[in-house]
Amino acid sequence: MEPNRLQKDIEGKNSSQHETLEDTNNIFIKHSKQGGWTTFPFILGSMFALTMATGGWVGNLIVYLITKYNVKSIEATQVFNVVLGCLSLFPMVGAIISDSFYGSFFVIAFFSFVSLLGGALMTLTASLPSLRPSPCINICDSPSKLQYGVLYTTLGLACIGIGGTRFTIATMGADQFQNSNDTAIYFNWYFCFFYIASAISSTALIYVQDNVSWTLGFGICVASNAVGLILFLSGNKFYRHIKPKGSPFTSIARVIVAAVRKRKVSSRNQDYNHDDKSTTTPSDSFRFLNRGALRIESDGPNSRSWSLSTVQEVEDFKTLIRIMPLWSSSIMLSTLVGMISNFTILQALTMDRHLGGSHFKIPAASFLFFSTLATSISILILDRLIFPMWQNLSRRSLTPLQQIGVGHVINVMALVSSALIEVQRLHTARAHHLTGSSMGSTTIVPFSASWLVVPLTILGISEAFLFPGQISLYYQEFPTSLRSTSTAMISLLVAAGFYLSTAMTSLIQKNTSWLMDDLNDGRLDIVFWLLAAIGVVNFGYFLLCAKMFRHKVDVDDQSLDDVSRT
């Protein structure tokens, strides 16, 4: 009886192990079919289509508001700044929703549909005359409340939709790869496709809108958005879905709440709460926050609560505090970039935009493409030629802070060149006795708009230093738990910059006569000189912040020294 029972037990275990192994193999086979390069055409194809749809209506928004909604030129730039601010702010909201609650797939699919609704409504505003004010004849009628309501609803839907997909789709694509080399290759192709889509939208689509039909141009954007949504949904069975991990900002809030609750606890208590085997004591900077990691009897057995955080969470929050001054110095930089871009479009509207002696006329908004092109080429040259040569000559590479500093200087040079070009444009306008019409539009000045390529190229070169430098700095200095948020901080400062540019534009317009709806009657050159001076002051503020900044490595070394002394 015993041998037979033992044999049955062995057979049962072998059968169970075989079933378990078979299930494991099935899981592995199923898992291996998800993610990887199979998802490449779906992710990048949808990103390409969505990016082209976005650039098609955003890039020419100023011209659309002026020509079809009778919005005055300066007011149009302010609306444009608010829209760009929302486009830069909402991606962080979308990333938080994705990481904390619903995951990337649902967020991208939902917000792609929202942007599709916004694009469809934008097409209706172009095709239905009742949704726009009547064209200017002798006087220009302002949009009615209903027309403004439809316009702002359209812009709101489009901004929310784009914000939910812009960075989330990049993160989801990176999640499909487990090899860091594959991830790096993916990001190279991602930015390549992104720039190609932006180039098509800022040239071909804007040309269709200006010279063929606004309805057709916006309709192409809607079709592109629909293709992107369908293509993304088609790859669902191939995607590797990452479960939400919760918001990293919860730990930051926990540190603040815990420190405030224990503000009366004696600092002599050295019983700190650790979430790992490390016994490193908190650093001496911002010592008040250390109380959040002090363990007292009322905390109980919990290692993490709203009354108790960990030492690592405290140090992560301190890192954010230390980098905030440097981050704030880039807000004004984004403000200057936004203002020079907007004013360049207004300049182009008043200049001769014909290409050579041909009848081909470059759309005003398409001039910003030269800045994007300069950035792309400059990044390639810097990465492959300039930086390696610098490293060979000086035996050290440029730090992210040094790259950002160079970007500040070149940005001021772009503003100075814009001021000089505007001086010449105004001189030409006065020499030909050109003034604005009674309708508030600006007479075309016989001065070639090709001169605008000079400041835009300089601006693009500055972005080639600033953008990679900021990404590298934030990625190195941000806490590990917040590295996925570090790149979104760039989007946040861009949003703040565009909102501030709206306020600055309004302030200059109300208190001076420099910004007129008819640029020929204003002094836009003085505005550019003022912005250049602000850029110089902001550069000084950046140097001060950079000098006072303590790198995370230096702080970690000090903490180790403190432990060794004890």
C-alpha cells in the first residue's frame, strides 16, 4: 500500500509540476508576443499622425484669428500664448493621470478622441460662416458671444486632447522595451518622426490653409487625427500594458504633512525611519523637513503614513527645493522665446514673403519652421562634432549648466538681431510713407521677410543648447522616483513662460505705444531691445543660481562624511 501511495504522490507531483511549467511557458510565450519592436509602427505611426494634426491648426492659429475672426494682432498673440501654455501644462496632468490611475493606453485613447472632437469643431468654424464674424469691408465686426464660446470650446477640447497624448505616448512607447539600447534607439526614431511631422504641418498644411482653403486644411488635420487614433487602437493586442504605480507627488505631500505635524517633536530624537537597509542620516539642509522622518511611539508599526515619511522621501523633497531656483530661471527664458516667436509672425505678415522673384508666397507662420530646422541641425552638429572636439581640447565635456548658460547668451543675440531687423523694417516703412489702414491692418512693407530667417536660426541654435542641457540637468538631479517627471518639468516651465508672455505683452501694450495693431505705427524694435535687456538680467540671475546650486552628488558625499564621523 505504501509504495503504491508513494508512487501516486510522485506521479501527482510530476503532473502538477508539468502543468505549472506548461502554464509558465504559456505565460512567457504570451508575454514575449507583447511589447518590443512589434509595437513600433503602431506607436510611432499614431504619434506621427497626431503630431501632424496638432501642428496643422496650432501653427497657423494667429493668422486664423486675425483673418477669419477679426481679432486684433496683439490680442491674437495673447490668445496664442494661452493656447501654447495649455498645450505645455496639460501633458503633466495627463502623465499624472496615466501614472496614478488609468495607465497609458486608456489616457492616450481617450484624449486622442477628445482632440478629434476639437479638430472637427475647428473645421466647422472654418466651413460655417455663422460661426464666424462677417469679413471686414469698411468696418470689422467683433465675434459674438456665441462665436467666442464656440471658438474657446474648440481650443479647449483640442488643448486637453493634445495634452493627454503628447508625452504619454512617448512614455508608453519606451515601456514596450526592456533593453536600454532598444529604448535609446526608439527615442532617436521618436524625435526623428516628431520633427518630420512638425515640418510637414508647419509647411504643407499651413500652405493649404493660406492658399487653398481653411476648411480643407483643418479637414486634413481631422483626418490625420482619426488615422492616428485608429492606428493606436489597432495595436492594442501587441502592447505591453504597465499598471499604474501611483503618483510620486504623494510622497512629497507626505513629507510636508509629516514635518508640520511633528514640528514640536524634539530634534534630539535620532530614530529615523528608513525604507531600506541604509542608515544614512538626513542632510543638514532644510533641517525642519527631517522631522517628517522621525519615528515616535504614536506612529505605530507603519513605516510610511501621513504622520511618518522615510529619510529617502525627505531627501528627495530637498532635492526638488534645491533645483527650483535654477528651474525658475528658465521661466523667463521661455517667456522671451514665446514673445520673439509670436512677434516674428506679426512681422512676417507685414513684409514681402514672396520667394525670390516667383509668385510663391511663404505663409507667415511657416517661418517658425526655420527655428525648428536650425535646432535639429544644431543638435546633430553639436553632438557629433562640436562637443567631441571640445572634449578632446579641454579634456572635459560641457556640463548641463554650461550648456544652458551658452543657450542664454545666444538667446539674447537672437533678440538683438530681431531688434536690428525691425529697425530696418520701420525705416523702410517710413521711407515709403506707409501707414496702417482704418481697419487696423498693416500695410505690406517692401522689405524681404527672408531677413527673419537670421534671428530664427539664432533662436534655433540657442534651443539646441538649452533643451538637451535642461533635460540632462533635471534627469541627473531629480530623485530617482521622480525621473519620469523630470522631463515634464520642462513642459511646465514652458507653460509658465507662455502665460507670463501673455501678461508681459498686455502690460507693454497698456502702458506704452510700442505695441500697436498696425506695426508700422508702433515701435516693436524697442520691445525687442527691452526683451534683450531682460534676457541679460535673467542670465545674471541664472549665474547666481548656478553658483549657489549644490549638485545631488555633492550632497550625498556630505551625508556619507557625516555618517563616517559618527
